[in-house]
Amino acid sequence: MFTGRVCGEVWASQRHETLGGLKLLLVQPLELAERDDNGQQPHNLVVAADTVDAGVGDEVLVAYGRAGRTALGRGHDVAVEAAVVAVVDDRSGAELH
């Protein structure tokens, strides 16, 4: 799992049948949100199915792979590899070093 920020939505008029009814979000992992040594912001975005009605600007928790498909509650034969499973309200707690 990783934390990220929702930076947009993906709209697709033609979808695989297993994606029917799913909202797809563009999420930028927070680890990549910082600018690199050249002052550029990386563009490594992840498309994730939304399970919690997240919106643009929300900090979210994303489950990847089988965990993401399980969160959708549709079995494992779904054409996604990531799912938004929580909206982060607070990041308080122990600092990692």
C-alpha cells in the first residue's frame, strides 16, 4: 500500500466489462510528489478504482494488486491493479527515520 494525492479522474466511454460502474482516479504517490534534483515534479501517476468516493485533492491510501481487487468486492477477475481504500484524515503518530 502507499499514500497518494488524487490529482484527477479518468473518463473512458469504452471500458472492459469488469470496470462497469467504477470511478477511476489518477493518484500521485506522495513519495513522488516532491520535486527532483532538477526542480521538476515527476509524473508517475497510478490509475486506481475508487471505493470510498474520494475526490481531487484528497490524500488517500491505495491498495495494490490482489489487495486492491479484493477491496472492490467483485472477486479477483477485475481489470484493475490498484484501488483507493481510504481517505487520510490525519497523519499523526511516530516519525520514521
